[in-house]
Amino acid sequence: MTISNKIKSQNTLVTGNFWRVLKHNKAAMIGVFVLILFFGAAIFADRIAPYDPLKTSNETFQSPSPKFLFGTDDLGRDIFSGVIHGAQTSILIGVSVALLSGLIGVFVGAIAGYAGGVWDDFLMRLTELFLIPPQFFLALVIAALFGSTLFNLILILTITSWTTMARLVRAEVLSLKERSFVEASKAMGASPTRILFHEILPNAFPLIITKMILMVGGVILLEAGLEFVGLGDASHISWGYMLHNGQHFIRDGWMDNRLSESRPCRARAGFERRRRRTKLRA
């Protein structure tokens, strides 16, 4: 048997074991189902939503019915269509921020953990500088000062979300660089860059992916919080935007609030269960 065939057989065995274990993990399967549901709604929003989410009508504060599945708001807009289209913006922000802040955190944490010394001290003090103020209030201040367009929201949340990834990766790199396979690479004359990117980070990859998945749900809730207090992009409908509009009519249109506020929490729960699935795989 050739080396390539051995690698293929090992990958097939690992994949088979993974799916076999996954099938018996109910929480992971529920998480997968929730994620498929929300991502499917975001991708096919134009086909699923029966109405334009921004189109107003005279049918205000309608209760849920076959015509309006989730009812209507104070301007007669269909809440179900708003929830479906809002998934596009909220998930786009969550995934974008998780990827961007994850890359920044991995870079900072990897350099700090492997280089050590002055670089470690400088990068960790910089990280702690962003960790001192509460994340939500730091994002709140930046959004109030520089505006809250969709691009600015992604940028603001990225700036305030990379720190935990950096500390996590640093700790993992500090542990991995003392392992025997790293010492063997050094003995063979491998450069520090090759050791870091070809030996250490690939072994930290499961931890990084797990953290990124968890970050998506947290970012969606953070974005919803900023939108709720009015620091959002009114030109893009999102779950937070719907919460912001519904808070003024909590007595007259309580259904608007209940159906809107449940979406970010359910999405967070789905990403949490997906994180457990990835941890299981690792």
C-alpha cells in the first residue's frame, strides 16, 4: 500500500468515526439543524419571505395569521419577512467579524507565544488594553463617535473581539512549542516561521475553529445590542434593528418583540452546539 493510499484510508476512518459519534450526540445534531435552518433562511431569503420587509401597509399590529405568520408591526410591515431578511445582515456580521477578529487574534497570539520576551510583553499589554473596558461599552463608544454603517459595525466589532482569541492562541502556542515534535523540527534545522506555521498552528487549529464558531453567536448578540440602543445601520434590516423598532410598542405589539428577540438567542444556541460538535471532533 502506497503512502497516499494509507493517508486516504486514515482520513476515511477518521471521517467515519466522526460521523458515527456525531449521530449519537443529540446536542450536536440539534445545533447542526439550527445552523442549517438559519443559514438556509439567510441564503434563500428572497424566496422564503412572502413580502418586502420594508414595505408598509395599513394592516398594523396584526396578530399571527396565515397571511402574516408572525403578525405585523406599527407600520404594517410583515415581521416574518423581517426576521428572514434580518438573518442575512446578522449572520453576515457575525461570520465576518469572527473571521477577521480570529485572524488578528491568531496572528497576535502566535507571535506573542512563540517569540516570547519583549514581543510577548508588548503584544499582551496591548491585548490587555482592549480587555480593560467592557466589550459592549467600548463598541458603543466607538460606534457613537465614528458612525454605525454596516462596514463600521463590522470594523468596530472586529476591533473589540480579537483579544480573547489572542490570549487563547498564545497559551496554546506556549504549550505546543515545548513538545517533542517541535524540538525535532528545530534539530532538523527548520526555521522559526516554518515551525510556527507548519508544526504549531496546525495542531492548534481545532481550538481556533472552536473559538471562532463560538464568536459568531456572541457577535450576533453584541450587534443586536448595538442595534437595540439605536446604533445600527437603518438601511439594512437585522434582528437588532427589529428589536429596536419593537421596544416602543411592547404593550401594543408584544408579539413583535417576542418573535424578534428569540432569533439572536436561538442562533447563539445553534453555534454553541456546533462548537461542542467541533470540540468532539478534535
